[in-house]
Amino acid sequence: MQDEAIWKAIRKVALGYSVAEVTEEYGVQDGEMKLLKRKETTKDIPPDLKAAKLLMQDGYADLSDEELAEERKKLLALLEESGEAVEKKERKTI
């Protein structure tokens, strides 16, 4: 079970993911602590090539060379798609 959770985490990092972040600013108003500002953002974490490499080396040890080559193509396509999504989002914010 623990090994499965580790491989799931490595796969998540290899493919990239998004994280919701909340920033709150408090201040004293009328003698009480009050919420002054609240900002919610989504932060995109890009794919990590080291994690992808780890998946390719250790996670697929039982696959044939042909199966490994096919899986490599799939992972590279996913990484490229994720990278393009991040680039498009960055262009929108500029």
C-alpha cells in the first residue's frame, strides 16, 4: 500500500499538477481582529523530468523494450501537453 502511494506521488510530480493557495491578511478594526483581504489563486506546478525518468527506469521494469518505448512516447506527450498548458496560462497573465 505504501509503495503504491509513493508511485502515485511520483507520477503526479512527473506529470505536473495544480495547487490552490489562499492568502489572508488580518488587521485590527474597531478593536477586533478582522479579515481585511483574502486572495485565492491556483498555482501550476510544471512536470518534473527527474520524476518522469524515475518512473521510466524503476516503475516499468517488467515491460519489454517495445512496451517501454511506447510508454516513453505517452509520457513525453503528456509532459509536452502539460508544458503547453502552463505556457498558455503564463501568456494570459502577462
